[in-house]
Amino acid sequence: MKLKSVKEKCKKLMKTAGAMITALAVSVMTTTPAYASSVNDSQIVKGTQKLINDVTTWLMVLAPVVAGLLIIYFCIRRSAADEIDQKKWNNRIVVAIVSCIGAVLGSATLNLILGYYH
């Protein structure tokens, strides 16, 4: 009895899935692309580019400063910790260094990519 109801549910599911796939295919085939000719000249795009440029520049300056302050703080805390806690502070120092490198490289890459759109 249960096997019959499972088969019926599977058939209903397959019919529904087939209808959904057909509807998706029809909607994809009948869409018309919209082209915007002057998007690059709009004030919003120019302002967003300038904002991203300024944020990435500030991030390249602030990330090493904040990371340096955190590393100094972590070193002070490590010097006052016992042997077990020193491993945790060493891990935090490594994370601070890697995060600083990632932030600087990420912002420099974004700044470089954005430079091509000016």
C-alpha cells in the first residue's frame, strides 16, 4: 500500500518538475535584452566609482596601521600570558598579519580594476 502512494507522489512530482522546467525554458527563450547606452555617464555610476576608489585607498592606509596596533597589543598580552595562552596569542598575531595582507591586496586589486573604468 505504501509503495503505491510513493509511486503516485513521485509521478506528481515529476509532472510538476517538468512543467516548471518547461516554463523556465519558455521564459528564457522569450526574454529581450535591455541595453542602456549611457549608464557609464550617469552620476550614480561616477559617484560609486569615486566612492569605491576612496574607500580602497583608505583601506590600504588603515589596514596596516590597525594591524600594527593589534599586533603590538597581542604581543603585550602574550608576554603576560602563561604557556598555554601564548599559543592563542601567537595564532592571533598570525591572523592579524594575514588579514592585513589580505585587506591590502584586496583593496589594491579592486583599486586597480576600478582604474580601468576611468
